[in-house]
Amino acid sequence: MRFTITPLGSTGGRTVGQVVDDIVRYLEPRAAASSIGSPGVPEGDGPSSYYADRGTEPGRWIGYGAKEALLAGSVDPADFARVMAGRDPHTGARLITAQGSAGRRPTLGAGTTTRLGVNGLPLFDADDTAAALGMTKQEAGALIVAGERAAFGALLTALTGQPLPVEPDAARAAPVIDADGNRWITQAELDRVDEARSRGVAPDTVAAAGAPDDQLSIAQATRLSGLTSRYLRSLCRRYEDHRAEIDTAVAEGRKPRRAYLVGYRGTKNQWLVTRENLVAYLHRRVAPAVRVGYDLTLTTEKSLGVLALLGDDDTRATVLDAIEAGNDRGLHHLEYRVLSARAKGHQVGTRGWTVASFRHLTSRALDPFPHHHNVVANTVIDEHGTRRAIDARHLYWHAQEASALATAEMRHLLTETLGVRWRPSRHGGWEIDGIDDDLVREFSQRRGEIDDAITELEEAIGRRTNLDEVQAVITSTRPDKTHVDPSELVAGWWRRARSHGLTPEDLNGVTGRAGAAQHVERARVFEQLVDPETGLCASSSIFTRSDVIAALVDLPVPTDAGVDQPLLLRADDLERLADEFLAHDEVIPLEPVDLPRSSALARAELFSTREILTVQQRILDHFAHGHPAPSAFVPASILAAATAANPRLTDEQRSLVTSFCQSGRRVQCAIGRAGTGKTTTMRTAATAWIAAGHRVIGTAVKGEAARHLAEGAGIPTETVAWFLARRDRPSLPLDDRTVLIIDEASTLSDRDLDALLTIAAERGATVRLVGDPAQHGAVSAGGMFRHLCELHADQTPELTTTHRLTDPTERRAVDALRRGDIDSALEQLETAGRLHIADDEIGLYVGMLQRWWTAHLDGDDHPMVDRRHHTRRQLNRLARQLRRAHGELGGAELSATGERHFAAGDRVVARMAARHLHVPDHQDRYLRNGATGTVTEAVPGRVPAGDRLRIDFDGIGPIDVPRQFFDEHDGPGGRRDVGIDHAYAVTSYAVQGATYDSSTSRIDEHASRSEAYVDLTRGRHANHLYLTRGPESPDGEHLPKVPPPPVVDAVSNRLRASGPERPAVEIDPSAAQFTAATSEISPGPRVEPRRARRMAIHQPDDDLVHHFSRVPSVPFLVRRRDDLVASVSAFRHIWQVAPTGHESFAWALGAMARCTDVANRTDLAERIVGMTLSAAAEELRRHQGSELPPWAPHHLRLVAARGGRLGVADLSHLYDRIESYRRERGVDHLDDAAPEEALVALLGPPPLDPAERAAYVLLAEDIRRTAQTTTLDQARGIA
């Protein structure tokens, strides 16, 4: 199961109320249809009460925020609408943050507004108006003044008949004035202004209110535009900083990529704008999104929908209950472990969220698809009582672990209650065993609708030769929302299921299967997690706790029946196992060095494994110790002759050759940017080495890269896999007179790099690595090549001048992309006519095909490049159909898996290597991965298994390829793929290192900068780039979503944030010292605290659990308590301290003499104080039923800081007595200057009257006694 987070809202001037109304109407239940059975269909009214993707059952309130708002049970539409609009669900009053003196309520709810009018409705002063409208008090005051002026103007117009200029509705707020001259804004007027600001200001209204050359201050422009002064100043500064480029873009008819406002500085350096320029900006402005909340949609595996909605009543209820339990467990995790807000740039805890959860049973295409819409209100109350917006970043970052925990809960329940078994899914995860992939695909119609549109396009291509005509006949793939008879819907599902061989009897057999015992051996599980080939560090050397949880939930575990099943643990047990693994000896916690806060790696605690850290440290050691004696040194005379033989070498190419041949280092790196002629450079270096008596051989990860190196450098080459497979053979051609050149080194994994360097060191060979860190990295864990280049930049020569790209504008664009100046790169591409925006998939396909076909007719070698395999396959289908329609392919065809066809003339590519397939009598000219060629003959056999393709591979020659290879089959490493595929469209990874005449590529907001860089550096003459949206969910909904930024901005933001893979040893250079076996080196003070704390999360000390057991279940308090208990338990474990002694906090941290880490102990003591204070304050609020007096937190901190544990009932009684005394005596004095006597000082000076003085003395003594009796010796916990 998976949580997908979607911001809800709208743009285009729609108000909050309108957006909320759309959400409510979409999610509110419809009237249930009657239950209608049909022959052969299991009875039950579950799915019969649903049609389209909406249901009849009401939503459920979830979350601690809902509990505090007294929302429970079923969701009432009116309450739901009020919550989403930021109002009190019971009264409809605004919930806004107050501004003002200390002691006021932090939120304005029912009965706590500043003042009530004669009609009982709330009135708002300037402070609260500012809070409600999200502006400063000064801006709110200007609105009120303008409202008065407008009212006076209206009166003047009525008296004189002379109309005055009318300002925008959003620029004024008419007050009511009381007898004392105070100005108040009514609820109705506040709503009117709020709605007007949401709609946005009409530019023409601003223009009509004065002369074009009117000079406006920022304050005036703020009021007229409905925007904030801070924002307008930033727009003026942007124009000031980028005036030249903005003016140039406007002059050339291009739209500047960033918003700006033409302004100028006044005599006092203040910003001024003319009315004309303000109006021009308002015409350009795109209204910001109205965001009212988030939809955390939980989607499920397709097989669950089939079992639930085609099964009987009991099965249906059980499956739906299990899904709901998983949904609620995932939400609980997000609320209590993740949810936060932001205050002044810092993360703050919350009192929980308010969620309305709605269950729907079908997809938009009316397939069985149970899913939950969990609609979260955008505002929460933080730990200080202030209402704030949710910091949604953390929800996105932790959705993976919440999804895994939801899945674990669901799978465990279904396995226990229904006796289902599981099978691996082709796309990852697990489906219910007995519901096969064909049936799953049948009930995935949204994807099928897109494929049908491609089929329609393919057929249209066959009928037409003009692609413009083809596009005109293609219709949209999104179906309208349809209403169907529920009984027909269920019957239709069964007809489709039966067409795939599923009967009701078969479906009944899916459940009730005898359970096969699953023995979870922790040691074996941990071995799987650290396995170099399949574990957490297989593809990256860094992982997080979230990655561990996600890996565990899908981990295959053997059963007594001999069949693997997913690890079947409850969510709580899965978390416990994850933390046990993170405390394992093979796991090393990382302490990042110089990691920017904005980095994705700064979001969570990072870990690596002992194995990969050892690998990376060995690589560093090979480099550092690689020059005890000169290696592969070429004398100056020989070097001069070699370089003179190639007069076309540039200075930087000549410099690289000199460095490589005369550095004397065993290992050295060089950077060769795309198209800079690194292969030509390597030919010259090889010539010099050979002339000096050395043998030079080459290698690369991909077979085609190795072949290109052989042809370009004139040296024998083999793949990296070939060398590694022969590492122990004496015949391996490596010795102390050998130079090994590793090309495309960025694609080399760290483990393979370590292995090659180790082999070379053992045999005395010299290694030279050449590649480009800005291009694609390794598929497996990598990044060390780039790290070596940066770590030893003074020893790393670089080729920077591209010779491949002939268009100077493209060269500038590529250079800008490489250095991270994304806006400049896209602007350069747009100027060169190379940047294109595709509105939808069909438009993308037609646009890319048009460019490919034009280049094809001109005889250019022009690939279509896309990261997504699905898009690549579709483009191949369409391109081949285009060639077939023009008679370019032979008549005889062979069909292959995946609905592919091959005929003479087809251009193809090998997707796997096959040494047994080679040119006759030339075993060295074998089929390499990535080799391209042309089918010369499709040869059918007597039976399909005897079919073969004769393919003339470029640079290799003709090879006969049997069906067993060109069909889908298991390749090296168990990867299942086709051996041969069409080569009209290829992946970005496949084209790295290749050169074409031109190219057309597609990227979206999920692309990496390396992908874009590779795509834009393939073609000599032109490289076109299409920008599109990423694929939307196949089961997309019609909830009003906050529109995403323009596709150019979305892609630009993604490319700007994208970066290279960083190895663990770069993130934390000191981590490698902890890779030695624990028997040889103690984990020390860096590793042991984290391990101890990790175990303490689930195995805390009993006395600490008891002490904090009464902490209220408010999310921020629960999270703080659990973290504190774990930290204190870990502290005790590390320092072997017992909870004894008479000092403050000795009950928790032991005697101070036992610990030398004073800073850590002090920090923990301060955290205990904060926890005690917060918990006591929360308990006191509940006990008293009201907010605490403003002086109470100071006293609570005073007592807690002494190490005391607070008795709530006694303190509540004492505080009531103090407040009563202060009211009776009229004391308003607050003094915390003398902490010891702070509470006594609240009573004011001792009275002169004897009776009153006696009362004073008694209360003062009780205050002092309270402070003395709450010391640690006599404390009894929070009660």
C-alpha cells in the first residue's frame, strides 16, 4: 500500500469557500442504491452501494486535533467544511492567531474574540484583522483608513453628485466606530475583504483609481494590490538586480522566468512604483494557489480490490477492515512521529491534526480499487498553542515509512484472519497469491486507456502519412466521470474475471489456506539487509531508518512450505526489528560533515554498512598509496614524439596526456566532459606508453563503451565484468608494465572500482580512470570516482572544451546546466529553439516523432531519448509503424514478446551481452550490451522456437540471433528483459558516450541533472528537449488540487536540487575508522550512544517508563517523552549509572561523579525540565479546565529545574488560591527577577491589615512549602 500526498486547493481567483465546497461535494456520500445480486455473483451490498469512485458511507474523524475539537465518529459535511475553511466546526467562528500582549488566548475561537457587537457577532480590531488576513498591523490599519475614506467618499458623492475614483474591493475595510472612537471590523466585512483578496485585484480597477504616473509607496501599492509589502519589495529588488536580462527578454518578446515589479528608489532609498507599472505587474501576475489542506490518499495492491469487491460479504468486510487498519496505523505514525509546523524557520511540535477519512471502493475507471482519502486540514495548533500551517515537507519525506507500516499491518491481519498467501509482483511488492498478473492488468483500465490511445495513434499512422493529421484524430484518454448501475458494475467485473479464468470457486480458494510457519531469524534477516548485491547498500552507500522499514516490509522470508513470503510482522514489531538492525554491529551511523540544511540528506539520520565503508576506504587507500615509485612513466622525448604525431590536439588535451604519462602515479583520474575528445586524447597517451615499452588495455562497464574505446584509442578492450570474472586467472593481462584505462568511469560502481584497483595493485599495473562526474553514475552504489576527482583536484586534469556541439548557444546552455545555473540553461535552449513544452502524452509522442521522422528522412542518426521504459516502448512502436507505413521495412515479420515485431530494415539494439552469439569464426566480435544494428533478414523456423533474426551490428558484423535471445528471458544477475529491442527510442543511460547527428529527448520533474546533461550533449548539430509532467496516477481523482507550478518551473526546480551521488565516506570521512571488527576496535563514544539509544527506543528502563507514564497523549508530548526516555536509557547504559544519589536529577541520571560527559548530562537534565514543565502544564490545564495564569510556566520551570516531579492536584489548588488572592487584592504585579521568591512576589507587598496579613503569610508559607516538598527525594511522579 502507498500513501500519496496531494495539496488541495485551487487558483484562478477561487476563494477558500469555493474550494472547500468543491472538496465537500466530491467526498460527501451519495444515497445508497439498493443491493442487487446477479447470477454467479457473490451477494452483498458493499460494492453495490458505490458507483464511479464515490461511496455512500460517511467519512470518519481521525487525529488528536479532531479529538480536541470534539469531532468524533462520522463526518458531518457542515463540520467538515468549517474545519477545511479554518473555522470552529461547531460555531463557524474564525480560528486565527491573536497578536497582542502576553496572557491573551493564543487563538480566537468561540467566545474569545476581542469584542462582541450588539447582535452578538464578533468584532475585530486592527490586530485581529491583520491576523485573519495574514498581514501586518500597519497594513490592516491602512485598509481601515481606506475604508473610512471610501465611506466618506460615497457620502460626498451622494451629496454632490460628483463621482470619485473607486478603489478595489480588496483595498479597503469599512469599520464600525463605537462611542469611544474605537474602530472595529465586523465578521461580514472581514469575510468580504478576505474573499476579494482571494479573487485577486482586477488591474483595470487599480488603473481607474488614479493617473498612470502616480507615484505609489510600497504601503500604498500593498493596499491596492492585496499583496504584502515584503513580497512587493522582493519583486522590486529582483528587477533592480536583474534589470538588464529582464529588459532584454521583454525587448525580444520573451517572458522573463521570474516575477518582477518595475520600481525605483526614492530620495530616502525607499521603494516607489508608478501606478502604470503596478497595473502592468498585476496583468502579468498568476494568482497564487489557495491551499486548504492535503489529501493523503492510501492506495492498495490491485489484488486486494479483486478479493474484496468480488468476494463474499465476510471476505469483503475482512479485507476492507485490514486496509482500514493499515491506513489508520500509517496515519498514526505520521501524526505522532512526523507532523510538525514551523515557527521563525524552526520546526515545532503540534497538538495533532484533524483528518476526515473517506473510503472509496473503485477507481475513476470503475475498476475494483479500495482506497482511502485522508483529508487533512492545513492548520494545526503547535506546542505553544499557536495556530499554524502544517509543514508538509516532512509528510512527503516520511510517506515511504508510513506506507510500509500500513502495508505491514494490512498483510499481517489478512494472513492471520483470511489465511491468504502472497506472491512477488512484477513491479515490486507482493500481490495476493491466486490472483495473477493478467487479472491485475485487466483491472487497471486507466493505464489501459492510455495504451489504447497509443494503439489508436499507431493505427492512425498506418492510415496517414502526415503526423499533423494523425494528431488531429487522437482523443483525450481521460474518461468523463460516469454513473452506472451498481449491479451491472459488479456483474461486469465478474464477466471480465471469468474471461481470465477466475471463477467464484477459484476466488474462494484464495483464502483459508493452511498457514506455513514463518520463522524470523534475526541474524538471517540482518544478513539480507547488508548483502552487497541485494541489501540496503546495493544501489547506494547511504540509507535511513525509513529505507530499512521499507526494505523489511517486502523482504522475502522462507517458510516451512519452502515458498518465500513477505516478512509478516505487525507494524510495531516491524519498527522494533528496524531499530534492532540499526543497532547491529554491521551498521555504522554517519555524522555528516558540511552538509547543507537544504540537502535531501539532511532530512534524517544517515547510516551505512561496514562492508561498503570498507570498500570505499580501500579505494582512498589505493589512491593515497599509489606512488611509492614512478609508474608507467614516459620519457619526455617519447612523449613529445607521440603528441607531435597528432597536431590537432588542443592544449588541454596535450596537458592531460602529459599528466597521465609523467605523473608516475599508480592510480590517477581525469575528467573528460561530453564531446571533448577524450578518446582521441587516450589514443595519443596509449601511443606514448606503447612506445615506452608498456602494454595498454582498456575497459568500460558497457560493452559498447568498451568497443568505442577500442576503436577510438586503438587498444584492446574488454568489459569490467570480463576482468572481474578472471581476477584469479594467471592469464589475466595485467602486470607491472601494463596500463589499464577505465573509460566512462562515472558509471563504475564502488565495489567494481575497488576490485579493479585491488587486482591492479596485486599485479603492479597502472590505472587511469577517465570519465565525467556530471553524467550518469553507477547503477549500483557509486560516487567514488567523482569524490576522487574532487578530493585530488590538483592531480586531476580536465578536458572542458566540447568539440561535438556545433551550436554555440547549445554549448552555453550545456555549460550553464553543468554549473547549476538552470534558468540560464533553459533560456539558452529556448533562444536556440531547442526547448519544447508538451501538454500531454499524445502531444509528446507526436512532437518527438515529427522531429525523429524529419531527421530520418534527411539521413541523420537521431535517437528519441526517454528515461521511462514505457514511453520508450511506445515510441518504438510508433516509429516502427511510421517506417512500415512508408514501405521501409520488409514484408516478412517475426512477432516477439511484448507485442513487438521485427522485419528486415528494423534498427535494433542489444539489451544484454551474449558471448556465445558472435560473427561466424570471430569469437572476439561477439554481441555486446548496447550494440546497435540493422535487421537484414527475419528467418522463421519450422516452429516458433526456431525463429531467428539476422542482424548486421555496427562495428561488429552479422550475427544470427535466435528467438530464445530476442524474446524476454532471464539475463545475467537474474534480470529479466528482452535481448533485442528496437533502437528508434532508447534510454538516457544507453546513449551516454555515443555521438549522433541530432537528438530529441524528454525530461520531467523527476529527471536528474545528469540525465538532462547527457541528453543535451549527444547530437552534433541539434539537441531538442521536451519538458512534460511526470506520469500521473493511473487512478487519478477529481479532488481540487493545488495546481503545480508551470512545467518549466517544476523541471527547473528539480534540476536545481538534483546532484551527484555522494558516497558514505564523503558524507562522513571519519566513519571508516569504525569499520574494523568490534573485537579489534571498540565502537567508542561516537557509535555506542546511537546504538544504545536505538535499542532503548523499544527497551527503555522500567523506572523511566513508570515516571513518564502519565504524560498526556498529545502528539508533541508523546514524541518528546519517547525521545527523552530513549536518550536517558542510553545515557545510563553508556556510563553504567544507576538512578541513585541526592543531587538534582540523580533519580534519572545517577550521581554526577559517575559521568565525565557533563555537557550531555546537562542537556538531558534540561530536557527533563522541559518535559516535566510541558507535561505538568498540560495536566494542569485539563485539571482546571482553563488556560494557566501567565506566571505559571515560570514557576513550573523553577520547580522542575530543581529536579522535582510535580503533583498536579496540589499545584492546581495552590494556583487557584494565588489567583483568587491577586483578584481580591487587585495585584497585577509580575516579577520573576528573584526566582526563589518569584511566586511569593506575585502576592504583592504584605498587607498592613492584620487579618489580611495573616492570610498573606499562610499563603506565602504554602508556596514555600510547595517548592520544598517537590524535591526529588519526596517526589511521586506526575499525578
